[in-house]
Amino acid sequence: MADLRRRFYQTGAGIPLTSAQLYSGCYLDDIRSTLLYLREEYPEAPLLGIGFSLGANVLLRYVEEEGDQCRLRSATVLGCVSDLYSRDMVFLMN
């Protein structure tokens, strides 16, 4: 199982690249563009965010970077990994 996980993580399991943007838990343009779209479509709706695991890291980073300009009324994170690099190394070694 460890070899399968490592292979998928390193090669994408043979899935061809279709975008110039590789997957990254630090990439925030997806959440930014989604919230911008939702705000334009539903200008009066409260926008609330919830993230779990890696999604919690993405949400937390978004809120931190946006500061007072954050489009969310509230955000909740669950199971947020505090040190992604160390967790990634553990994952790759097992």
C-alpha cells in the first residue's frame, strides 16, 4: 500500500497534466475565484467557510492572507494539520 501511495503522489498515477497549475495545498486562486463568483451571483448571501484536513489548511491560509478583505463572514477548520511538510515526509516514507 505504501508503494502505491508514494507512486500516486509522485506521478499522479499516470494521469496526464491538463493545466499549468500543479496541485498544491498552498494554491489559493481556486477559493478566491469561487468566492468572487458566489459574491457576484448572491450579493446578499452570507458566505461561510468550513474546511477539513487539507481543506482546513487551505481555508485557514486564505483567511489569514485576506485579512480584513476576506469575503467570508465566518470560517471553521477541523482536523487542520499544523506542519504539512513533516506530515508529507511521513506519508512518503511509509
